Amino acid sequence: MNESEKGLTTSWGLLKVAIGATAFLAGLDKFFNLLANWEAYLSPTMAGLLPFSATTFMHIVGVIEMAAGILVLSKLTRLGAYVVAAWLVAVALQLLATGAYFDLAVRDVVMAIAAFALAKLTEWRAARLARAA
């Protein structure tokens, strides 16, 4: 493995752990609200459309985020990274719908780009490993 490949492999590993752990822990916190009051980020329009409470919705969101984080941390990194990227774009759009939290929306778009980059690096890594075998 040359230096460029080592750097790409290191970047892949760091993104995998950071994105997977962040998704999982953010999802887990939907049940405890230690990091934030997650319900405050739900647009009033969206909350009004729900057939259940905002708390229940956040618990569902939490389960999805934990599952996506586990996918990223597992051997299904590529799939999980695409799920996280799409999910974060949806979250950013929902934040924009609140009329506030624009800073968080921007952060989530940047994180979505990082998750997309992880998916692409995972594809590169799989092709590299297939050629080496």
C-alpha cells in the first residue's frame, strides 16, 4: 500500500467511526435529551401533521439514526453512509422549515457531504481490496 492509499484508508476509517458513532449517539440521545431538546427542532408544521406526539416522533427518529449508525459501523458502511447522507439532508430541510436553526441546517448539510464522501471512499476501498485479492 502506497502513501496515498494509506492516507485514504486512514480518512475512510476516521469518517466511518465519526459518522457512525455520531449517528448512533444522536439517535440514542433522542430518548434522553442530554445533548439537546430535540423536539424544539421540529417545525410546527411538521408537528401538526403527526398522528402522534413530538416525543414519539423523536423516538422513531432516534431508532432510525441508531440503525443508520450501526450500518455505518458494520460491514454495510457504504449503504449506511448513503442512508446517513440522505437522512441529514432531510433533517436540514426540516430545520429550514422551522424558520430558525439555519446554522444547524448548514452543519447537517456538511455532515451529509462527509457521509457521501465516506460512501464513495468505501466504494474505492472495496474495489482496491478486490484488485488486491
